[in-house]
Amino acid sequence: MLGWPHTQPNTRENVVVLRVELTRDYVALAMETQNVSIGTSHIERLWDVSIDDTQNGVLHRCLYASLAQITHIDAVLVDQKSIQCDAHVALIIDSCLHFVQLTNAPTLSMVLCVRDTDPSAASIERLVRHTARTYASHGVRLNMVYTHSTEQTIQNVTVRYLLTDGTHHMSGAVMDAHGKILLGSMLSAERILVERSIHVRNGGSYSKQNSA
């Protein structure tokens, strides 16, 4: 991972991660506060919704109600453990983008984790690549990691690295659990993120930055 391009040390002592877990039986939301300097974390589980209830709009309402109460997050981890939740991934990404727009947040790292045996992974890859450039104009970095079904996703070194400031402009990349790059970061998204960062440092408003 030391050879990854456009990297820099993490600049925050605490990183607040919104964790969305998608399983065969339920969708769960939790907040994790990581203390980067000493390597500890605190997790607060917010809710879980049965898969049986997700078809009638319950998930959509729960997501937006929770985001309306949250004032700050640094990163979002979407951990997909079941192909039964494919349809929910785009909803979760769109909901978090809406959060960024409402809070005028400077930047947000989103990491989508998919099991390396998931037959629907190719469609999620396309989603990541398709939306990375558009989301970059709002300061959102969107990357994907293939993880092993036998490990805790949040403990994966590649995932935790992407959730921090270390990959400051990387977006649209697809990696395996060991940090090997399978699809490189999208240059167009990186350019937008760099231009946006310069614009913000010069006193520009986040909402005025465009993707041109």
C-alpha cells in the first residue's frame, strides 16, 4: 500500500465512520468513532431493519431520519454480505450524498465492501466507476474492496486505510483485500477532487464547486 498514488498521512485524531451492514436477514446502521493515534474505537448501533421490511420504504425512511440527526461523519463503510441486498446499495450511496450536500461537508470517503465470491460484484464495480466522477464534485471519494467472507470487514487493513485521509484524492478504484489495485483510480474524479480541494483552501464555498 505504500506505493499507492496521491497518498498522505491521516490528519485527524478521530474518524467518525457510518457503518451500513447488509446481510441476508437485515440491514443495520452503526456509528464508529476511531481514535487513530491510539488505535481504539467505540461503536454505537443505531438500528436494524429486517429484510422483509425493506420493500415497503422502511429502510429509506430509517436512513434519512438517522442522517437528519447526524451532524458530522468522515467516512461511510457499506459492507454487503448478501446478494439479496444488491438493490439497497445505490439507495445508501445516494442517501449519503444527500447528507454531504445538506451539511456542506468538505470531504467524505465511501468504501463499498463486497465478498470476493459475490456473483453481483461486477454490477457494483460498474456503479462505483459510473458515479465516482459525479460524486467527486461534492467531495465524495467512492472506492470498492473485495473482502473475504471469513474476516471482519472493519478490521481489514485496506478498508481502514481507505476510510481515513490517507487516500486523499483516490476515487473509483477497485482493490482486493490485500490492497492490490484491480482497477485504478479514475483520473477525471481525482482531478475534480484536487480542483475542489484547491478551491476550498482558497475560501470558496463547497456548494459552488462544479465538476467542469
